[in-house]
Amino acid sequence: MNRLFQIALPLALAGVVAGCSAETSTNLAAAGGGIAVGTVTANPAVAVAVGLAVRAVADEAFKYAGRVRQGAEQDAIAEAAGALPEGGTTSWVIHHTVPVGDEHGDLTVVRDINTRLSACKEIVFSVQDGADRQLYTTQICRRGDQWKWAAVEPAVERWGFLQ
């Protein structure tokens, strides 16, 4: 079993440490799992099955983590915009538990949308990434005491984990 960890652990963690994409990291995890099982059993079908299962689990874990981070970012933007009147401007920032990819920017409430069913706001917000600044639009609505993201597909190109 010691040999198993000597081979699998470095391969599984290599993608995370190197800052690789989620796909590269899941491929490394799958390779590590398959190689580790291959050293324990002589059956290549078992090694392939374990490698595929590890890849599927790692892929879903990366997607889940991305959705959680994206939800926290959307909540930070909605919270910052919720207290503003129409035309109001403020900045927003998110500090993730793992301080990688902390985002910030500015936002403006373009219009209030008040109906009998809900109170909503249309906002324009920026995301600052070094010298690069991207602008997006979305809607937020009040749910109880909180403001929440209301757009079904909020700037899909930005929120790749929704796909």
C-alpha cells in the first residue's frame, strides 16, 4: 500500500500544485488512480475502471467547487447592489476561503424593477483582473431579507461552471 501512495499522491496533486486547468488536474488524478491500482492488481481492466471512476469524481469535485465559488461571488455582488438606489454606484469584493481568484470591481444600479410580485434591480458590474476590466449586466431580486442573483444564465462566458 505504501507504493500505492508513493505513485498516486504526487500525480493526483500535481495538477493542483502546478495550477493546471480542471481538465488537466482530473486527467492527472485519473492517471494516478489507474497507475496506483495497476501496481496492486495485475488486471488492466480494473485499473482502467478505477482510472475512469477517479476522473469522473475529480471532474465533479472541480465543478462543484467552481459553482460554490461562483455562487459566493454572485452573492457578494447582489449584497453590494441591494442597498443602492437607482443610479447608485459602489464597489464590490469577494474574499474566498481559499484566497485564490478573489475578485473585485464596481457596480451601478441601472434601474429598479418593482412589481407586486417582487422587488428587483438591473445592475451593471465590472470585474477587475489586473489591468483587464470586463463589464457585465444582470438582475437581482429581493428574497426575504437578502438580495439574490436572478438571471438564469448570468454572463455564461464568465460563469463557465454553469455549462
